[in-house]
Amino acid sequence: MAHEEDALEHERASWKPSPGLAVAVPDPVHNPGLPPHRERITDKDPAAMKRAVRTVYTLFYLSLAGSIWAIAAYMLFPIESGRIVDIRHNNLFIGLGIGLALLAIGIGAIHWSKAIMSDKEFIEPRHATRGRDTTREAAVQVFRDANEESGFGRRTAIRGSLIAALVASILPGITLFRGLAPESSEANPIAGDPVALLSHTMWKKGERLAHDPSGEPIRAADLTLGSAVHVIPESLAELSHHDGYLEEKAKAIVLLMRLLPEQLPADQNKLEWSYNGIVAYSKVCTHVGCPVALYEQQTHHLLCPCHQSQFDVSRSAAVIFGPAARPLPQLPITVDDEGYLIAQRDFTEPVGPSFWERH
């Protein structure tokens, strides 16, 4: 019978050294054994054990209080106003609550293991990692018997419905994530459509290009060769943070560069969208939306520092390296009667990551 076999027979055989590897030495190392067991204060003093127990559950209750405070702070310090001070308070007090909860759990668990849990030495001898053939065959047979007795392999209707039910059970949780995104309304019908939102920015015909963040309009004559200027719409300064200043700036931010006119080949650029070698491109990378802020004036290359996408300004900001899928959108520009740079129109394509265009 299997239960009458020596359970350690296979392991004992594996402990025997191979004749080809065994080396007899005149002074073998003796097993020093375990050092004498040192009792903890909580093992010798019942009062100390009670104090340790109280400390551990007090820490766990403190963690519970930290979690409750984090939830309360979420409601006590709302961020709907959009004010920086409210956002700071929200982050600070929620973070303190979560930090206290995690720290108290960690300290309590460590103190529990060191002062209360059983403190005994244990020796586990080495043995072969591979089980005996009979054991391995028995494990496989257990799965075969379970499959036969349950009918999982034979009853396709039950198997199919079970798999469908398990897959469907995940969908409600995934659906809840929809609540994290803005929803369209009658007042704002495109609020839940990122493609539509990124297809329209504050740039419009006649909108002056202004320095970021001062909002000072830019004259074409003030731009030097090789310069790269961070640009925002002049009217952006009229918006408050409550009215969406940061959101509009994130979409409309532009890099303005000046090259020699002959460095912009007519067959690779829309010359009617530039002015005397001055070109303007969206600063938002078409990979995942990082700021493209590094300009190399000798090669006319723009670099996104996040994932190393590179764009050639002399060739309509074409992608020459990296994971970006398309060139940076170009802002058509010209000058007004006073010599200030102005936009001819809005971008003709969505700004930002290319995946928003996939319907």
C-alpha cells in the first residue's frame, strides 16, 4: 500500500553524496548545533506580554482611525473649487491619513511577530526538489479524477456558461471606471468626447501669439535665428483657473521657432502657414502627450524627453525617431498690421496623443 511506504525513502537517497563528488577530509567541520534559546521578556513576564498585545491592537486601531480620517478628509476638503489651496489641503490631509494607516499596520505587524508570535528555532533539512514518480503520477490522477467526477470536460454547456459568467462578473467593476471621465451634457455636448475636445483650442483667426507665462504679444522682428519660444494665446490671460485656464493652456501651448527661409523646403513644408522662416508647432507630443520642450537649433530637431521621440522642424515636424505616430500639429501663423504674430486659424487636426483619434 502507498501509505505503508517510507515517506522519506526518496529524500534519504538524495542525501547520499555521489561517489564521484565525495571528498574525505581528515578534519571535517563539525556541526556546531544551535545556540541556547534566549527567552524574550514577553515569554518570561505575563504583564509584558499583555502590554505587547495592547500595543499591537492599539496600532491596528490607530491604522483604522487613519483610514477613516482619509475618507473624512476627502469630504471635508473638496477640490471642486479648483483653488490651489483647496487642492493642497485635500492632498495633505488624505495623504496623512493614508500614511498613518499604512505605517501603523507595518509597525504593528512587526511588533506582533517579534514580541508575541511563537519564538522557536526550527531546522528544515535539505531534500530533493523533485517528487517521486509515484507522487507525481498521483497528483496528475487527482486532477483527472476531479475532472471526471465534476464533468467539467464533458458537460460543455456548464463549462461554457461558467466561463461566460466569470468573464461577465468582471465587467461591472470595469464599468465603474466610466464614472472617472467627464460626461457630455446639454450645456457642454463634447465634454465626454476627447477627440472633439482636442480638436478645438483657443487659437482662432487673428489671435495674437504671446509669451508663456507673461502673456506679452510677440513681434516677428523680435525673434532671432535659432530661437525657440514657448507661446500661449493672448486671450488665455483672461481665463481664471476656475474657468479652465490650465485645461485650455494644455491644449493650446505652442513652440515658436525661427529658421532661415531656405531651411524650409517647399516640397516638405506648408510655407503659407509660416512667416519669413518662423514656424509654430504644438508643444504636446503625439505619443502620450508629454511636453516637447527641447530644441536643437543646429539640426532643427525637437526632442520629447519622456520617450525620446524626435521631430524635424525643417520637414513639417516629421517623426524621425521614437514611438510618436505622427508629426506635431502645425499652427498656421502670419503677422498683423502692427507686426505682431497672429494665428490664421485653429489647428487643423487634434493635438496630443494619436490614440484619441481612434474611434
